[in-house]
Amino acid sequence: MLNLLIKFSLTQRLFVSIFLFIALFFGAKAWLSIPVDAFPEISPTQVKIVLKLPGMNAVEIESQVTRIIETELLGIPSQEMLRSTTKYSITDITIDFKEGTDIYWARQQVNERLMSVMPLLPANISGGIAPMSTPLSEVFMFTVDNDDLSLTAKREILDWHIRPLLRTVEGVADVNSLGGFVKTYEIKPDVLAMQQYGISFEEIETAVIQSNKNGGIGRLIKGNDALILRTQGKFENIESIGQTVIKSVDGKFIQLKDIASVGIGALTRYGAVTKNSEEATQGLIIALKNSNTAQVIDDVKVKLKEIELSLPAGTTINVFYDRSTLIDTAITTITSALAQAVILVIVLLAIFLGDIRSSLVVSLSLPMSALLTFILMKYFNLSANLMSLGGLVIAIGMLVDASVVIVENILNRLALNQNSPRLHVIYRACKEVATPVFSGTLIIIIVFSPLLTLSGLEGKLFTPVALTIVFAMISALLLSLTIIPILASFLLKAGPVAQPRLVLFLQKIYGKTLESAIQKPKMLIMVGVLFLVVSIFLVQQLGKSFMPVLDEGDIIVQLEKSPSISLPASIDIDKQIEKALLAQTPELVQIVARTGSDELGLDPMGLNETDVFMELAPKEQWRFNTKAELIEDIRQTLKRFPGINVGFTQPIQMRVSEMLTGGTGDISIKIIGNDISVLADLAKKVSALAEKTRGGTDVQMAIIEGGKFVNITLIPEVASQFGLTIETLSHYLTSQIEGLQVSSLLEGNKSIPIMFNGLKQSTENTNTINSINALKSQLILMPNNQLIPLEEVAQVSFQTGPLLIEREKGNRFASVSVNVINRDVVGYVEDLSNQIKNTINLPTGYSLSFGGEFESQQRATNNLLLLIPIALGLIFIILFTTFNSIAKSGLIIANIPFALVGGIIGLYITDEYLSVPASVGFIALLGIAVLNGIVMISYFEQTKMFATDITRRVIDGAIRRLRPVLMTATTAMFGLLPLVFATGPGAEIQKPLAIVVIGGLVTSTFTTLYLLPIFYCWLEQRNAR
């Protein structure tokens, strides 16, 4: 098959060249159209249900809504996780499905189950399935600013002008509105006037609803015309609301304005936004799942420029978070490293080959392989991101291996067969090495195949790495057997090519040292064994983690205040903190803080929780050398505010943590059980231990207790005398405290809610309910038209209870989130786990688990430990098929431990952790070490029939193979060198991988050049006896 491919390419050179040119054109086109993002799509197939029940506490919502829905959802096929968060007035239920599940099918299944239980839920519930987005869909955030406009006016501009236009942008799932006040028309009844006319609250509500309608009657035939008839009653302005007729009393029509005031108000707020210590209004773009993030943001920016032209004078849209900034810098980092790697590899090729023509032939395989790789990336829906392009950088050094082997053999055959037909010589030369080249590529593919089997977050991150490497290696193999022979037929000269002086010099030195080593091998072997022993000791000293932290540029500080704090008090604290930070930290350009829940309910925070977005100045303007120092300075400023828990994170990092565990730290500790008070007590104990354990910082315990509840219970014997029911009372009090929407008024394209909210001001009545005493003395208009204070018909009592109820797979849990600094995550978890076991006795029915980064690291490690030996077994089979010798196959495999030695030493010297990227580096080492071993041993085997002196044959063969071994090693090393010194976003992830490969290649090359010939000599001499 391989020979036929080579033969076809050489006999049909024009056809193959044209076909390749077309393929390269489509490769360039694919590169320009591939979606661009900072990371691969790491979110699972996920459906969220967000339901709101104004005024209801967490316990009631859990029992009346959350549990009912969860019970119904638990039976959906392909479901992996069911998690819920229930707080005051809202429940957020998240369902994760198995990888590969169609998102539309998943949403349909969830919707069907939800609709089936809706009749069982409270009547005043609102909401449903959230937009089709992912936890990482918050890609663009801005504020609407105008010093001359009120918060209500700015929110109106955002809701009714900006938001509808932005939702038309392709790839935008929704636009979330936060902060400011939502305008309403408020009806405040006067209970004294209502009593005077004998009008009940229900009569007012019914009159408003029934009056605010337009109706269709039908058609009236008039001659040849059909006249369409309709009734008109829709409110046109605030005055028309007041003119609503409620009823007729003694021949007088009582209008709404006679018994209530009608004015402008605002919806009850569940959150707020502050900017640089002043309240603000914020818009948030939510990108559609699987959309091209960079393109979506570009289109949003274009649309915003159009929108700004139509905004009121002085109104500006100011961006404070733009994901495309991170995307651009991260892609620039990796593409810059890729370009530098290509240049370094080409220079090395020129140095080692010593011939411009042959160097050009081999070098052309790099851009061509890349373009063909882009076609496959496009076909398999891979985006261009840190991980996929990082895979291409990893492969750069290996992409030229096949072409080098082909070109070098062609040069040798052309020199030896100058009088033979040129194409025939090239065909024979390619045919000789086609099988080893194919086997070498297959080995690299097999080595990286374990990455394709990873699951969870690690699988989503590193599968693109493996796929890109596989695509690139297949492309390079295909090119080496097709276009490289064609280029060689045009560009390479017949006749001998002089060896470069550097290569001759290295061969001379190597020959002498190898001869000495074979004659006296004990010292060299002892050194090798010593390094193995040292590496075993060093690997135990290495810290273990999942991934280095990507520097996203921005900082988010998460604040957690007193659980019972009011929204105004929470906002006031935010303003004080922002003032202090702006005064003390010149590195901060601006601060935008979001408190409480967002409008869509996708991030249901409590009134005591705040996410503070900090936009940073360029690093050259900082007082500090590192971001860690800046964070510590901010942390010291925040310590001036007692009673506030603080956590530091970044936009993407925060959402990934929430996606994995519902928490926001590097590690999430879950205590699973049923009783809220027991869970809270255990969480406090775990939190205290987490703070004491070395490396733990920003410890945040989800505050599940501390809610202050006022229970209103009717006195049956009293309430029955007045005909008062709990439903009537609840409905009435809701209208006075939370607000009750009964209708809406259309103003152009704006729909303004019409609300009952409070009572008309009167000196004879309680104006507002702002205290327990005011609530008790509140006059209630009874069904029999009597005004009775609430405390006479109901008991008003005070009680504490849970503010938050989190559930997973139907079970309640409490969580503690921890960030880890100045040590590895795995070591921290091991220490903390031991302290928990020795200190805390979990009651029967309660369990504890660690999640987040630790869980991902453990799962990835376990999978790789299982799958890598399988890959090595497959490689051994390929080697045995090639050499037909268990001993020689084992000899090549034995090269692997010495390769690992250099990687371990490299990590230890550079103070890097043993992370998943480092593990990928070790995987790459396996392939390169085996390839170099094959290059050396295969040549020894080829020269068997030409030499009888084993030692001389091995030395001469090793000298002959010095150039390809060094080329393989140095191109791989220098191809990754730019990643070691890169400083932009994304470099943190690729750096451990590059260090491992470079360090490993140093020791692996030493082993291949010295220990492998020594052991081969011993083996051959033993077989000769």
C-alpha cells in the first residue's frame, strides 16, 4: 500500500501537485474560518431550570418546588449529574448529560418533565428553562453610563433599546440586565377609603385586570366592505390607570384614583451593580453554546457602535470585560511560539543537513502539514485555542522526522546510483524506509492515544491536544510519502553531498567517547543507574496538581457578608470597599461589582454575596513584579473590613469551578447529609481545619444558616369571625411588601409592569411596613369590611432558618471552597484529609468528598496509569513485529525510564508541579525515546551482514546514526523551547510540558547514544556465544 502510494506520486507528479495545491488552499481557508477561543468547549451538555417565587424562603421552595422537579428529572436517560441551589425567591436546577448528548434532545426531555409537574407547583411561579448557553458563556460585559440620567432611566435604555438590538446578533443566546431600577406603575390603595366605599382588595385587582384589555369582536358587513370590530380599554398612560372604574356605590362611580394613589415606582430588587463606588447598570452578553466566541464578540462590538449613535446625548457604553482580549493574547502567545519553533527547526535542519536544497524540501513539510491539519480540525469541529494549537507546537519537532528520513535516504541513494534513472532511485530510496517511517508515525499516534480516552474536564482540555498531534502526524506522513519525493525529484542533486563540518566534528568526538564507553562501560552504567535512583527520590518530592493557573489578566474578588444583610447595607459595604481599593491600589483601572442575583437567575447569589470585577492597568505600570504580590496587597486592604469572607479568582476560573462542583475555589469539600444544622456545624469544623492547613487561603463556607424569618400564623377562631383565610392574607401582604404585578402598560415597545406595592400615605394609617412592630400594627381590611390590626388576627413570631439549600443527586450538602497557594493541591488535600479523619467524626448517614481541581487531577492520573501501559504494550508489539526479537524490543522500551529521568529533574529544578500538562510531556517523551531507539537499533540490524566484528559494527553504525538521532532530539527540543520562555497568557499551561520534554530528551539522547549501543553489544555478544 505504501509502495503503491509512493509509485503513484512519482508517476503522476503533476496531478498530485495540483491536488496538494488545492488541499493547501482549503487548509488556508479552514484556518481563517475555524472558531477561535481561549479554551476548547469544556462545558458538559447542560440544561438549567431557573424558577422564581417572590417572597418564598428556601425551605418552602425546596419542599414545594425543587424536590418535586428533581424527582421527575432523575429518570431522564443519559443524565450524569443533577444539582440544585435554592435560595430566597429562586431555585436553580442544573442537569448535566453524558458527553455527546444532543443539546436540543436534552432540552426537550427536560422541558417535557418540567411541564408535567407544573400543575403541582405554586400558581405564582415564573421562569423555566434558561437560554441555551454554558457556564463559560459570559463573554462580554459593559455598563451604561450617563451622569445626567437616573438609574431607572439607564436601566430602561438597557432593557428596551440596547438589549433587544444585541439579541439580534448571531451567536448571542441572551443579554442579561443587572443593576439600576426597573420602572413600574404603582398602585397604593388607601384602606380607609376602601372601607368607606366597601371595596375589597380583590375588587380593585379584578377591575384593573379586566379594564386593561382590547378585544376582537368580529366583522360587520357594510355594503361591499367588511368592517373589523374591536373593543378598546388598554391603558395608554398613568392617568388612564387612575380612571379605572372599580364599582358603583350609591349611584356614584368609584374610580381607582378615588381610593388609591397611582405613581411611578420600581420592582423589588434582588441584586445591584456598583461601579467605582457608585451604583450602575450593567449588560452582560451570553454567547450561544458552540458559537464562535471571537466572532460573536466582534459582531457585538459592531452592533454597539451602531446603537451608541441612537442613545440619548451623553450616554456611553463602557466595556469592562471582553473575553476577546484574553483570546487574542492567548492565541498570540501560542502562535508566536509556533512561529519561533518553526524558525528554530528550519535553522537546525540547515545546520545538520548542510544542504540548502534538502533543507528546503524538509522545511516545506512544516507549513504544508499545518495547513492539512487545519482541514481536519475544521472537519472535526475543533476550535483554534490554547490546547489545540499547543498540540501543533508539541508536534513541530516530530513533523519533520519522516521527511528527514526520506530525504536523507534519497540523498544517499542518489550519491550511490548516479547513472540510474532518477525517479527509479528515488522510488527505491523511499520504498526502503517507508515501513520504518510508517511504524514511527504509528508509534507516536499510539503514544498519544491515552489522551483521547480521558473523561471529564481533563478529557475536554487534552483531547484537542491529542487530536491535533494525530492530525499533524498523519499529514506529515502523507506528505513524506507523496510530495516530498516529488520535491526531491526536482530539487535534489545527484552525486555525493558533503557532510557539514559540525556533524563531522560531532561524529569524531562521539566515536572516540563511544569506543571508550563500550570498552569500559561500568562507570557509564553506574551513572545511569544513579540518575534513575535520584529521579525516584525526586519524583516523590514533586508536588502534584491538575493544571497551572492561566493568568486571565483580570481579577475577581468574591465577598461574603453577614447572611441576613439587606441589599442597601450590602451595597453600602461594596461602595466603601471600592473606595478603599481605588485609593490604595493604583494598579486598578476600574471596579465593577455585582451583588445578589442577576435578572435571568443564571447566577443566583444571595444579597450578602458580591463578585467584584477588577480591571487592571498594564503590567509595566504596576508596583509589583507578579500578580500574586498584587493580590496579596489587595487582600491586606480588604482585611480592614471585618466580618467579610474573601476569595480571589478570575472570570473563567470562577465559572469552571462552579461548573465542576458548584463552588468557586481550587478545592471544593462537600459534606453530604440531610439535617441543615448538622451540615452547617460540620462545614464550620471543616472550614476551620482548611484555614489551619498549610497552603489554604480564601476559605469560603457556603452560608446555609443565618436566615431571619418572621412567621405569620392566623388565629383560627379569630380569623373565622372575619372570614379571613391565609391565602387572602398572604396575597394582601405580598402586595404591600414584595409587590404584586397585576397587569402592564405598553409604552411604545416598552412593557411597564402595573404593581400593587404598599399603601397610600395617610396620617391615620401605617405608611410602610419597615419593622416587626409596623407589621403587627398593620391594618388589614377584612372581608366583612372591618379594619383590624394584623396582631389581632394572627400570631407574628421570629425564627432563624436556612438561607441556602444545595442538593446533588437528590441529597442535601454543604460545601467549603479553598484556594491553595505556595504548595501543590494534592499535598494540601492529603494533609487536610488526614486532619479531618483525626478530628471530625461524621454522624451516621453523612459523608465527605473532595472535588474541583483535586478530583480532576486524581481521575486523570488514574486513567493515564491504566492506559499508558496498554499503549506501551501496543508499541512493544510493533517493535517485535519490526525486529522479531523480544530482547531487542525490550532494549528499546528500556530507553523510556532514562527519558523520564530528565523530565523529572527538569520539573524539580524549575519548581514546577507534576500536573496533567507535565504528564502529556512524559507521554511525548515515550514516543520520541522509542523512535530514537528504533533509528539506532534498526541500523545495527541492517549492517549485520556487512561486518563480523560486533563492537566495530556498533560503533560505526552509531556514528552513522548520530545525525538523525541528534536531529530528532534537537528539533523536538528547540521546537518547544519558545514555550519555556513565553510569558503571555497560556504559557503557564504549556511550560511544564515543554520542560519535561526538553529535560527528558537530554537524558534520552544520552541513553540512545551511549547506553543503548553498550547493551546491544552485550546482547549480540551473548547471542554469538
